[in-house]
Amino acid sequence: MILLTGAAGKTGRTVLKALAERDQKVIVLVRNNKQAGDLLALGAVDVIVGDMEDARVYEKALRGVKSLYHICPNMHPRELSIGGTIIQAAINHKLDHFVYHSVLHPQTEKMPHHWNKMRLEEMIFESGLEFTILQPAPYMQNILAGSEAISKELIYRVPYPVTTRLSMVDLQDLARAAATVLIEPDHKGATYEIVGTGGLSQVAVAEQLSLALGHNITAVEQPLNEWRGTAESSGMAVHQVEALIKMFNYYARYGLEGNSNVLSWLINGKPNSFYNFAKRDLAEEI
């Protein structure tokens, strides 16, 4: 039995689906009952409703569980305390395998949410648990947030220079790798970078969008103050806005690039290209 935390988000849902497709029994932890029906339909065998910061939740959630895949809500200001609670619960229940969903290059202190994941990785190392850590690149699916501008304005808008080079990964490939790590033996003690592409400039991303969609898409840099205004008016939490701005500044100066060899090995095949992702997930939008 596998416990999946953070199961209601896009990562959790995709990982759950990949595990269900491989006939795994998965219990999911979510914050409210409204999320239960969808996750049961995706293949969860049980839904635990509760706050992942509450240690008491794990008395029930970890009953009969051998492996845990922990996804903390993105840029959560209390990621370390949440992680500490879950690690202690895993120790108490003598969990066989703790898999942590981290991030590519967590060593970067200039991006606080990356740095927090590195510090939680350190806590895992010191816990005595059998662990695997996955460090995914930014998702190709993040592009979907700008699908309206892409489809209606033929503009791919990013809050950093269009020359910025970023590696990406298809979330479906990440989920396949997560399933492999949870199901197959010999992955304990490993830390894997999960990268689908080499570094692509945002101009190159727009070129791939143009080829995939059959329209000329232009990459345009959005001023950070304009991005901030849109984010704040949408109701995004202040700590998330500030963390993302620091991330965009880091991207602008350094980019974020990795290598796809490990992912190719884990999924036993070539990771999905950005072009194929765009054909699959964006073609109907335009």
C-alpha cells in the first residue's frame, strides 16, 4: 500500500493515475471531502481527509502503508515543519520507503522554495529512513496557464528574458518515473534529477509552439511589475508572489538546466519532447 500526500494537485493526480495504471493500491491524503470523488475515480482505494501538518492524521493514513510519496503544496511557507511531521510519522510507523518530491537544483539559496527543499532533503538523509528523492525540472504543463494568450494573441509571455534557457519535463513522464521508483526494487538511497529536455530558450519554446500549433507564436518578456499586479489581483498569496519573483530573477540571470539521461533510464524510453507535448495538450486550444 502507498500513501500519496498532496494528492489533489496536478502532480498528485498524475502520479496517482500512473500508479493505478500499474495496479497499485494507493491511499491519498487531501484537505477536504470535495476532492475525494475525483481521486477515487482516478484509482485511489481510500481517501484520508485531514491537514498534513497534523501529526494525528498519520495514525490512520499510514495504517497498512509500506511506501509514501510526499508532495508538499507548492512554495508552502511551512514546508520544513510539514516535512518534519511526516518524517517523524514515517519513523514511528517503520515505513519501508519514503519518496520525496523535491525540485531540480534545490541547492540554490536565491530561490527560497528550492532551498527549503534542500534542507528537507537533509532531514531525510538524517532520519534513518529508506528514501528516494526525485528532483523534477519545471513542468511543460506550466505553459498551460498562458494558453489563452497563446491561442488568442499568438503570444508566449514569460516574466524573464526570452533568451532564458530552462529545461522542462512532461508531468506524465515524471509520474511514470515516480511509479517506477515506488514499485520496482533497487531505488532506495538514490537522488534522481527528472529532466525531459535540455535547456531551451524561450524563443526556442515559441518556435516549437509555432510548429506544433501551425501559427506563428512570439515569445515576449512580461515586465515583473506587470506580472506582480496580475498575480496579486488573482488572489495569489503574498509569500507565493515573492517566492516566484525571486525565482524569475534567478532564471533571468542563471537559467535552470539539467540532463535527461536519468529519466530516460527510469522510464525505459525517450522523454516526451516539448513539441509533442504542445501537439497533445495545446493543439485543441487554438
